[in-house]
Amino acid sequence: MRKYLILPLALIAFGSTAAPLGLPEVPIPADNPQSDAKIALGEKLFTDTRFSATGEVSCSTCHDPKKAFTDSPLQVSEGIEGLTGTRNAPTVLNAAYNRTQFWDGRSPSLEDQARHPFVNPVEMGLRDHQPILDTIAGDDDYRQAFQEVFGKSGDQVSMDEVLRAIAAFERTRIAGDSPFDRFWFGGDESALTEAQKRGFDVFMNQGRCVACHTIEQDHALFTDHKFHNIGVGVNDLGDKVAPLAQAFLKAKAEGIDVDVAVLSDADTSHLGRFAVSDELSDLGGFKTPTLRNVDLTAPTCTTAVSTTCAMWSCTTTTAAPRPRTSRSRPFSAVQCAPSI
Ligand code: HEC
Ligand code: HEC
């Protein structure tokens, strides 16, 4: 069984107009237009380990291009000095389409999201962002690149430009045109096997997977962008939920950093969307993840999924599927239909 794969991704280069089959146009914010130079700069920043407290961790440590931009097969991510968080790294592929970033949606954009890992103690561990700006100011290549892209160099560069460049790079990491897309949107009957078509039928009908892992008329992101409590993690908390939620709200009112709190304490992590919205109805709610890139190892998925679901899921995939944490069990909660 292949563990990591050569990704048959349609990675769209800047300038190409059409998105790959099965995907909509990539939304580009008006205040951060794409350019080749900006994308190249963003990639350099994304892979630069100097922006961590130990000089060993970059964004790509946990979002490794060779692992479809995840840290598979880790159950939870590992940052500086092997410190572990509470969740694993979702793929950056197609994150450009997310309406919110992170499992609990606590960040509104790629630009905002990129600010956090640098200063999270269990990720890149910097005390603040200044060391990043110091490194950039003292590096000839960066001086030249920031001058070219933003008309600023040296001390003039701020995190704003750094985050924009990273986001511009991430917006080029797009994966579509899978066997599923060729079958469903391209009308190629031979793109899926008969077994995969039966799995897809379960996905659409008995399994009702499509209710949350959405397929639209002309594209499929396999997410409704919403937050659902499907029992993963939060069920293990039992009676602890109410006191934990109360303690969390109090700490939040006193100004704790939510990003640090949810990634440092497993129980707090399970509060899910509640940690962001303060709404009781959001307790244990997590963002529906895309099912694209879940696994390309068809027909042998490496997860405890019923064969039917696996057979279908594998047709959309490029990376090993992992639930959000070692305690995650989406399939016991979701109940895949038996093989047909
Ligand atoms: C130590 C591992 C680690 C590092 C380093 C890291 N990330 Fe992540 N990343 C994660 C984890 C874990 C999550 C999910 C956290 C959560 O949901 O609370 C995540 C989430 C994300 C998401 C949201 C994806 C989604 O579907 O919601 C994006 C985008 C992202 N990271 C980009 C970056 C960028 C850019 C950097 C560098 C500035 C970076 N990451 C550094 C582990 C890491
Ligand atoms: C009520 C909405 C909903 C339905 C219905 C649903 N899912 Fe999900 N799914 C989710 C959410 C939310 C998660 C994330 C759970 C978590 O980590 O807490 C998830 C996680 C997953 C994952 C893990 C992906 C990853 O990257 O970690 C897979 C695979 C999956 N679902 C497949 C399915 C299949 C197959 C079905 C139908 C049998 C299905 N889902 C039905 C909402 C749903």
C-alpha cells in the first residue's frame, strides 16, 4: 500500500483562468491580488524554518507538500521541540475555498490564519512576530522580493505583507479533476468502478453524507462550511462539559488567547465551535471537512471506514484520511451504511 502519493493534482498556476474540473473559480480578495512574484515569495515564507523559535519548524513542517499539505500520519501536529497540539493539520489544498479557517472556524481568512502558528507555543513558538521581520530585513533575497512585490523592503516590511504573500501562495494550491469529478461533472462513466458508483449512491442516498459534504450543481467542495457536533471528542467529556464550558467562558472574558487555549488542552479543544461563538448550541461542533484528498490509496483506505464509504471516499482523494484527533471517530458517529 502506498503511504504517500505522487499527487495527480491539477495545481493551477497563476494566470490560468479555468479552475480544475469540479471546482469553482478561486476567490481572490480585491485587496490581495495574485502575482507570480508574490506567490513565489509566499512559498519561500511558507517553507522558511527560521520563523520558529528553534529554527526547525516552518508551515510546511505540518503542511508538507509531499503529504498533500498535511502532517499525515500524525494524530496531532508536532511543533517545536516535538511539542504536540490537540488537533492534526488539515490540508492547505483547497483551503482557498474555506469560508472560515481552522476546525472551529476561528479565523476568517487565509491572511488572518497565517498570523497564528508563528506565535502559538506548541507550533512555531515565537514570542511575537518581530523576529520574522528582523530576519526578512536582514536577508538580501527577501529585501529584493518584498521590494518587487510590495514596493517595500527592510524595516518597512510588516506582517501584513508577510501574511498576504503566504495567502497568495496558498491560493494556488488547488486540487480537483479527480475520478469523481470526471464521472460526475465530466460525464465519463468509466472514471469510477462499479463498486465506487455503489459507494457514491450510498453517499448520496442511504448515507446522507452529501447533506453536509455538499455537492453543488457544477462543483463540489464536499463541505457545507458549517459546524456540526457529530459526537467526536465531546462525547468523551461526559459530565465535564458544563464546568469546562463555564470555565472557558470565564477565562475568555479575562482575555485568554483562544488559539493557544484550544491547541494546548485536549478537553478545551473538544468544545469546538463553542470556543469561538460562545453559543451552547455550538458545543462540540466542528467544521465539515472537505473529503477531497482524503486518500488516494484506493481501494485500501487506511481508516476504519466501512468498505462502501471507503470505496467512494477514495475516489476523491490524495492523502491518508485522519480524523481530527486520536479520539475522533467520525464513522462510529456517522454510521456508514453496510456494503451493498
Ligand atoms: C505545528 C504544526 C503546524 C504548523 C507549523 C502550521 N500549522 Fe497550519 N495547522 C495546523 C493545525 C493543527 C491546524 C488545525 C488547528 C485548528 O483547527 O485549531 C492548522 C490549520 C491550518 C489552516 C486551516 C485549514 C482549514 O481547513 O481550516 C491553514 C490554512 C494553515 N494551517 C496554514 C498554515 C500556515 C500558513 C502556517 C505557517 C505560518 C502553518 N499553517 C503552520 C498545524 C500547523
Ligand atoms: C451532519 C453532517 C455530516 C454528515 C451527514 C456526514 N459528515 Fe462526515 N464529517 C462531518 C464533520 C463535522 C466532520 C468533522 C468531525 C470532527 O472532526 O469533529 C466529518 C468528518 C468526516 C471525515 C474525516 C475527514 C477528515 O479530514 O478528517 C470523513 C472521511 C467523513 N466525514 C465522511 C463522511 C461520510 C462517508 C458520510 C456519510 C456516511 C458523512 N461523512 C456524513 C459532518 C458530516
